[in-house]
Amino acid sequence: MAIAFVTGTSSGIGLATAVSLARAGHQVVATMRNLGGAGELRAIVAAEKLPVTIAQLDIDKDASVADAIGQAVAAHGRIDILVNNAGVPGGAGSVEEIPLAAFRATMETNFFGGLRCIQAVLPSMRKQGGGWIVNVTSVAGRMASAPQSSYAASKFAFEALSEILAQEVRAFDIHVAIVEPGVIATPILDKVPPLPKNSSYPHARRMMAYFKAVLTHPVSPFVVGDKIRDIVASDSWQLRYPVGPGAAALLAGRAVVSDEEVIRRAALSDAEWLALMKRERGLDIVL
């Protein structure tokens, strides 16, 4: 049995990961910013008698991270698995339209929040001679698509940090894995701010229409949670794991399209873009 510390567990991928790990027999410290949102997780834990402790954590705050991880180590003696899942969707709209404060807020949570947790857990992992750090990013951490500027920038940054971290901690037998979900049915999409009114840019409304079309066949967050469970049960040093039925295909498709072609496609008319989505992805999107 391992001790797992998971962030952002009130819903979606974080909740699924906490439950999947606990069902596998691990002792889980499931953290979230607002304990008032723990109702669903508490119900599952009680019904299945799972080994889960729910704790408050705001990854945007140094003191909160230090306290939560310190308490977990004090209670359990160690942390074997850190899953950095907590994140925000970022601002909606173009680079021109998203306020600078929104860029900072997205980076604070999606990049610095995970970094805080990593720095807090590494000293004890090094001393115990091993562990797992699983960083949940996104396919948007490998392919930048308008209008996801703040979100993709934060995920690209977290991917780079993870790749460097993996190089640094291999000698201490600490595994680092980057989990890259595609479009998963989670509440994070409900948290996207309202689109700018009368925008000169079509990409935000196209992206939301794309998500709506894809989610007519929703992929459960337990697909990701179960994958994370399997990753930490292995002895693999593989770094990146695209997860979900569409993730690997999206990344493979991007790899064979030039940067210039991606830019050209973003300038298509609505009618041309809809036809492209139908032709290449089989999606009937309504704008």
C-alpha cells in the first residue's frame, strides 16, 4: 500500500484518481480548495469504505501547500505518490482580449501550484529513496490551439518543468509521469468564463462548439483515474501518457501538419472550418 496525495479532488479527474487509487488499496489524501465541494467524494468513500482522507489545500498559497503536505507526512510517515491534478481552464478569448490578470491567475494555479507541491514533497521522497510524481497536463500542453492561449501556455510550461524534473530525480528512483488527457467529461468546462461580446475573433465560440460536439459521446474521468492507477503500479520510466480515446489521435494529427498549415486553418471562414471538422474529425458542429 502506498500513500498518495492528490490535488483537485472535488470533481472530475481528481475525484476519479482518488477513488481509483483507493480502490487499488492505496491510502489517499484527497485535497481540494473548498471542502464544501467534497460531497460526492465523501459519499463514494462512505459507501465503499475506501481509505481516503479529505483535506483542504489551496495550491496557490505557499503556506497551505506546506501545511497540507506536512500534515500528510506527519500522519502517514511519507508520501509515495503525488498527483498534481488541480487546475483552472484559463480565460476565454483571444490574446488581445484576455486580461493580463487572467493569464497570471491561470499560470499561478496550473504551473506554480504544481511546482509548489513538487518542491514540498521532494525532500521526503529523496530521503525515502523513491516515489512517483504524476503531473496532469493536457493535449493542450503539446499542441497550441486558438483560443487556449493562457491555458496552453500554462500546460506547455508544466510539461517542460516535468521533463526537466524527470531528468533530475531519476538518480533518486523517483518516477515522473506526464498524463495528457484529451476532451474528458469534467466540470472544468463549466468554469470557462463567458466569451467576450462582439469579439473580432471566431476561435473561442468555435472551440466551445467543438467541445460540445465531442461531449455528445462523453469520456468518463475514470478513464484518466484508472490510467494513473496503472502507471503508479508499474515500474515504467515512460514520461508521457496521452489518455482518452481522442488524445493520441489529436497529437498524431498535429504532428503531421505544419505550423503554417495550423495558422492557415485558424483563418478559415466559419463555413470552411465547419467543413474541415466534418471532413477530418467526423464532427457535426453547430455554431
